[in-house]
Amino acid sequence: MQNIADILCLRGVGIGIVQSDALAYVEQQKLYPNVQHRVASIAKLFEQEVHVLARKDIAALPDLGHHKVHVDVRNSGTAMMASPWR
């Protein structure tokens, strides 16, 4: 999401790489007014992968249950992807 902020706010920045779901999150949360008219997609680069590292007794995501899970720093792409807004 920092890249979106840089594109919108930094002088001289006209292009950046942004995860499509990060842009959708910014739109849904209304973090920047009219962002859908201020940022345009020009190419799809790759699919985003998620890697989960866990103990042996965690065989699938539902096994995490009510365990505490670390998903990087606030507003990072990882934290945004793991949030329940989706």
C-alpha cells in the first residue's frame, strides 16, 4: 500500500507496482478519495502467492483455529491479504 501512497502523493512519481488486491482494499476502505480515477492498471505481472509456515500439527489453514498468527507489519501487503476484509 506504500506504493499507492507514493504514486498519489510523491512529486515526480508517475508509475509504480501495486498488488491488485491492495488497490481493491484501498478502494473498499476509502483510504484515498477517488483512487479508482487516479490510479490505472497497465499490465498484470504475476499471481501473488501465500506461504504459511506452521508446526507439524497444523496440516491445513482451518487447523490454525484460534491460534495467534503473525502476518507482517500493519498495512503491509501480507497483512492486507490476510485481513478479513476480503
